[in-house]
Amino acid sequence: MHSFLKSACAAVCLSILAWTAQARENHAILIGASTYPNLDERFWLRGPANDIDLVHTYLTTSATIPFVPENIAVLADGLEDGTPPTLAAIRSAFSDLADRIEPGDFVYLHFSGHGSQAPAIDPDSELDGLDELFLPVDIGPWSDTVGSVENALVDNEIGDLIGALRAKGATVWAVFDSCHSGTATRAAPSGDDDVRLRKLTPAALGIPSDMMDDATELSRALPDPRARPDSPVQAGQDGGFVGFFAAQTNETTPEKRMPKGKKGRRSQGVFTYVLFEILSQNPGITYRQLGQEILRRYSVKNLARSTPMFEGDLDNVVFSGEAATPVSQWPVEITDGVITIAAGALHNLTEGAHLALFAAASDADDQTLGTYKVVYSDTFSAELTPVQDDSDAAFETSEIPAGAFMRKLAEDVDFSLTVALPPLDDSAPNATLTQAVDIMQADQPATGRIRFVPAGSDADVRLAILPDSARPDAIWLLPASGLIDPENPLGTPSIGTADKDAEAFAVPLEETLTHMAKALNLLKIGAGYGVSDLDVDVGLRTRNKRNKTLRDLDTLSVPRLIPGDEVHVVAQNNTDLPVDINVLYVGSDFSIGHFFAGRMQPGDTLKKGLLRITDSAFGRDRVIMVLSPAKPQSLVENLSFLEQEELEMTRGSAPTSVAAALMEAGFGTTTRGAIALDDEEADGPVGQILQFEIDAVPGG
């Protein structure tokens, strides 16, 4: 073909592609149910309206594909222009959209509010005998006559509503920030009504307990403890579909004030906020990458006990857009002498963060014109001021060239542990704790790694006194969410006070907090190295004595493993450089085990049996893989110095480049819930730390 014809053909193809892109419409239905007039006010939520406000702002200002306001239906009480999300309004919005969309259109759906469960209207359609419900604001009581909750949106109907959009040829991404049931989780007192769970028990809806018992007796779910509950919504087979669920059908999901440490923060669904935080920092990633990063941040920030679910066409780019690199720079705007950029807390730009000024977006990192720091930020914007000291020079505001950019050159990792105190009272445990904290703070330097903050403040760990627990004299050490599972109290660290004075109590308290910090810091570092251009494929496999065939683990679903299950790693080095790999195992009891250190030459494949799950502890564990480009003939990097024993959960009497960052985190010396396998299975850019979640559960 002549070059002229090739060019003409290319031009026609590009025109067709451009026409197709222009012809595609992007739509959204955003549903946020906060207040429920027919329920007691203690069941009302605060965050759904804020979720919808955040999502709407993101879609209209920051999304990688354009969403025009007239194509976004906002059904949210608590917003000035929102329509109350009644059942009729939700049905009408879906019906109107189904009439308007065309083949190739994209639809984003967001559901924030309460969920629940009820006996299935069609028991044959539900393995567990229960329907999952999303609750519009006009829900009523349970009706024995009809066999349903008045005005509840049942999972089967949600599937039909989505199916009608897909039947028109649209691609649908549905996000559900609600939950349906869960074990009897409780929140420790914090002096602030900060955390609320987005679920209503069947009893709160007036569903008789005997009817729930009868429904669950019809369960056809598999008894295998490794099995996960089915997706809450089954959305047919037509068209493209991706579903993101904040929790599995037997779990809860919280809302709390976000983001951490931000003045004026507001109640948000944790799942919603983290999802759009990641999208703001990494536009153009795939749904699978987005899901993996959500799981990682849940671990690093200890935000929730729930396990999000992800299904559908996960290897497509989010919003069916184009792949893109993470955003770390933004054009400068100057108004009335104030320097601003269109990025804020959602982009991890909090007060005090430093950015470099460049004359153009294409300038190299060493062409900086000066350093600036954030003096104020809200969700989508930040104000900056010059940093002027001996090490950094900065232009005055009037000297900043037109078309300049601010660029964030590095992520800071805070290795301190923030600990929230319980509300003040006149109890003996609180008095002992208060005195012990004074002793610890006097012994620590001003920049001590353990920082105590008042009750209700953002924290990595929350201290609590639980008078109605099995250990009423103890100080309990809870995760950042402040949630505790009373069915597994031994899985939560606690230290008794009855047999100690303040000085004696301070010793195990400081040891326990330091122990927890070491494990949490490893996860923090992993988050900082999560995105890399290092081309190494890594996966996990499993087998056991009954099934000796190695099979892949779907790490995005957080696999459940039982005692005796083995975990193996398979890795392929696709680079032209040697790569060192270290494998660590962070247990739910804050143990750190080191299972492998070795080197993969270019083109090498590693197949290695790592560990076997034991029955000494159960909970959410993490497999951490540290990948480091290596120089030829250098020593293999070995991170075995990170190992530490499991944390003693119940304490009585007081007892008598990447590696550099890890050492700085304060790690010290075997582990618990997994044991290393023999080496008989082995076949012989910047670093990267990969994190895989595993739930160790009883096998009975």
C-alpha cells in the first residue's frame, strides 16, 4: 500500500475513533440515604450525603472521562439539590436512564446507606436463604403478609435494574458502600460518636427472629470454611459490568470522619473515601489495581474489619478510559496573591506537605525553581506558601512564571504510632493508665515514636476500658476504627491493671505498643513502594494434603486458608536486571516472619513453597514481598532482621534504599501463625513491595 493510502486510511480510522469517543455518553446515578423517618434517630447515618457530594465533585472535575452535570442523577437527602432517595425515586431514575442510554455508553452507580437482610422472597434464588437489602429513606416495617420490608430495595431487583442498563449495551460500574449483616461488632467508647456502621439488624426492622432462623436453615451454602459468601448483587450477563462492594454479606462496613488529621473533616463512608482517594492519586489504573490498593490501604491505615469484594471485568481501565501514570503534579493558579493547585486532601496533600515548583510540566526533577509547603487543604484544593531557609530557595508569588507546575517528589512515611486515650473517668484503670502515660512521655524524647492523643482523635491504636467485658480492669488496645469483636476477645490485645501500679503498668504498655508499631510500620512502607515500573510478575498458589495440586490464589478476594493449607509463591523476572526478593509474613498477632531471601537473574522463574498455616492464631494476615533491583556480584539483600515474635494478647504481670527505611522503622528480631516450608519446592528501576491479604480461619 502506498504511503498516501496508508496515511488516508490512518486518518479515517482516527476520525472514526474520535467520533466514537465523542458519541459515547457517560451517566451516573448517585444514591445516598442518611435519615430514615420511620426509624429511631440512633439508626440514622451522617456520611451518605457527604459521599455523594464527594463523588459528584470528582466526576464533574477530576474524572479521566467527562461527566456533565445533566447526566448525573443525585438522589441524596441532606444535599441542597438532591432528590430524596425513596424507593420510587430510585426506580424512576433507573427507568429514565434506561430509556436514554445508547450502546457503548458508560454508567457509574453509587449506593451509600444502610443495608440489611431478610428472609428470601424466592428462597431458591439465595444460597443462604436470605435476601440482601439496600434501604431507601422511606423504608417501613416488616410485613408478615407480604413477607418483605416495606419499600426496601432487594438485591434481585437491583440486579434487574442494572441488567436493564446493560441490555441496552451500556457498561456499568456499581459501587455499594453499605453492608447487610455481620457478627456482633461493637464500638469502644471514645468520647465522640465518630464511627457508625452501615447496617441494620433484622430485629431493628421488625423481622421476627424465628423467621430469620427458618430462612437460614434453608441455606445451601457450602460448609467449606474457605468459601466466601456470594456477591450481594447478581447483575445478569449482558454488557460490561464491574461491581465493588464495601463488605461481604456477613460483614459490616463503617463510616467515620475523614480524612485523618484534617481539620473540619466530615463523616464519610470509609470505602467511598478510600476508593476516590486512590483514583485521585492514580487515574487510569485498572479495576483490579484499584481493588488491590483499597485492600492495602485498609491494612496500612487499619480502617475497617471488613473485606471488600470486587467482581466483573476487573482488568479493564477504570471508567473504561485509557491507562495513565499516577498524577504527582498540578498547574499553579494565583488569585489575589494566593497560590493554589487543584489537588488537596484526596490527593494526600495535607498541611505541611512540601512540593517543588517547575516552569513546565516536562521539566526534570533537578530543574526545580523552589520549594513550597501546603498551608491549607480541603478535599480538592490546596493553598501553598514559599519555603525559605538555608536549604531551599523559592520564588516570591509575583515571580512565579506563567504555566508553572507544582510537583510532589516523594511520599513521607510517618513511623510514629498515634495512640488515642479513652474518655476520662474516675475509674481505677483510667487513673493507672493516666499516670503510666505521664511516665512514658517523661522517658521519651520530644520526638518520641509513641504519641498519645485525646479520646476521639484520629489514631493508629485506640485504648479502651470495657467494664462489661471479661477483663473489666484491663486496658484494651483496639484498631483505628475502635471496633472490637466480642466473639473473639482473645484476638484483641489487653493489659490488666489490677495487679500493677502505674510504673509497673507502663512497662508492658510501652512494649506492646512498640511491638504493634513494628508490624504496622512495615505495612506503611509497603504502601509507599506499591507502584513501580519493575517488571516482575508475582502470584500466590496453595495446596493441602487432601488436594496436592498447586492452584492459584485469587488474592483480590482475600482468600481464606485453614490449618494445613500451604502458600507458595511464583515469580517471573521480566527485566534485564537481577532482582532480589524477600518474603515476609505479618500475622494478625503482629508477628513478623521471614521466609525467603534470594535472587532472580533476568528471565528467571521462582517457584517456592513459603509457609503452612498453623492453628495457633486466626485473623487477617499479610504476605509481604520486597522486590529490589540488585547490582551484579553484590550480596543478596536479606531482611531477616525484621522478624519478631507474636504479641502476647492478654498480659498480666509486667515482665522483668528499602532496607534502610525498614531499619529506620525500628524493627527488631520468629513468628506464629505460619511455619516455613522446606526448600524442596524451589526451582531455582526502583524497588517494589507487594502485599497480599490472607484470612487464617479455623478448619472445623
